[in-house]
Amino acid sequence: MKIPSLYEITLPLLQYLQDEIPKTKKEMVEFVCAHFKLTETERKQLKPSGGQTLVDNRCGWAKFELKKAGLIEVLADKTMKITSSGQEILQKNPNEINRKYLMGIPTYFEYINNLKDDDNSDLATPVDENASSEDIMNSGFRKYRQELESDILDKVKNNTPDFFEQLVVDLIEKMGYGRGTVTGKSGDGGIDGLIDEDKLGLSQIFLQAKRWKGTVPGKEIRDFAGMLDSKKSKKGIFITTSDYSHEAKEFVKTTSSKIILINGKKLTELMFEYNVGFSTGVKMELKTIDEDYFP
């Protein structure tokens, strides 16, 4: 038989986790292969772009969809386990769990609703049938990127303060601002870091970051500005995994120091752009016809 699609996998996969025993990704792939009676050839079939088996790829996306709907959770050891919401869904005996079904789950609907283009058009809306192939590819890439950024922000929020400290310094270094040093104390839920813009450290940028729930209040930014004054510095970057209050945003417009605010969305966009926490998969070239070649 043909290799099952993403939404043919989701329901059997959730049923496999119903016993509440955590499963590894390998175990889940093996289950899918056995459940759909895939041949050895089908198990080894690669994606058209190569690099990963097709069944592996589709199992990964099925897991991603179930996780975004709150039906499964990923534990600290990277195994997967069904949630109480997942158990409730199975008690309703659905015939399948596809995108339409998932949209009826508030957690998933909110996630999809937040995947917006810059012009606020909803990426969950089907592409216009009159759209060009390039438009469809571009729309798909934007959605794919935003899904990755949403997922990696969860990983940042759920990681250790030490990891967050190093991540921020790695990012600023990758952006070309100079050599970075972690100076914060482990366990404080945030970071103090230092970037030397030149080899002698004559010009420095101070970093502070907070893994924050809710919006960062103006007081935090005022305190940061005070710290910059005490260091006789005029340059600072404040990074949070959430967002900033209106008061905080207005304050940086009036302070004499140059303070850049980076929220969670901007953080993951920069991580994606500079390959911090991301690895490069298959690269594709989008070619067009060279009209000048033809008479």
C-alpha cells in the first residue's frame, strides 16, 4: 500500500499512546510502519528532496500537529505521552483527526489563528485557486517557517537559565556584533551578558534577558537603563521570551541610552535568520525562464 498521509497517521498514533506509557520517536515510527503494513521498500522510501524517509517525516509532522492541539506532550527525555485532552478526544471515537477536526479544538485554533502574514492575512486560509505556483510555494514557506519559530520558542521557554544565557550571547555574536561573554548568575531566570565590539573592549554592549510570563513592565527597562548609566555605557539590548508593555516601549524612546528591545517573536526570527538552534536542510533553487536566451 502507499505510505499514509499526515492525517491518516494522527488518529492511530494518538490511539497508540492511549496506554499513557511514554514512547520514543523511533517506537512511534515502528508502530506506524506495522499498523499500515508497510514493506521494507516503503519504509526506506526517501522524500523527493532526500535526507529523511517519507514515513519518518510524516510521523514527525503528525506528532507536531497533535502537540499543537494539546493532545500529546513531549517529556524532558524527548519521549511522547498522551495528555488528558488527548484521552478525552479518543473517548469521542472520532473517525479521523484531520485539520478540520483539529480546528475545532480551541488550543489548535488559537495556534493556527496566530500564524499571520505581516499583512494579517490568515495563513490557515486556503491559497486562492488563481494563485501562481510561486505564490503557493512562498505562502507554504512562510507558514513552515512560522511553525518552526513557534515550536523553537517553546523549547527556549522550557530550557534552563544557563542555556538561555548562552543562546543569547551566541545569537548576538552570530549577528556580527563582536565577542560575547556570559556574566549573569545561573538560576536567576535571566541573563546579563557583555559584547565587546572591538578586540580591546573599548566599546561594549550590555545584554539583559528575561524569560518572562506576560509583558515586561516599564520598571524592568528603567532599571536596565540605570545599570547602563552606572557602567557609563550608552548601548544595551534587552531580550525577552514574551513581549513588552506599552510603558516599556515608550520609555526607550525617551532615555538617553540606546536600548534595543527584542521580544519572543523577534528572537525566534533572528535565530532562524542566523541559524542559531536551526540546522539547514535541503536547499532548493527556484528557477525562472531566461527570456533573453530565446529569440
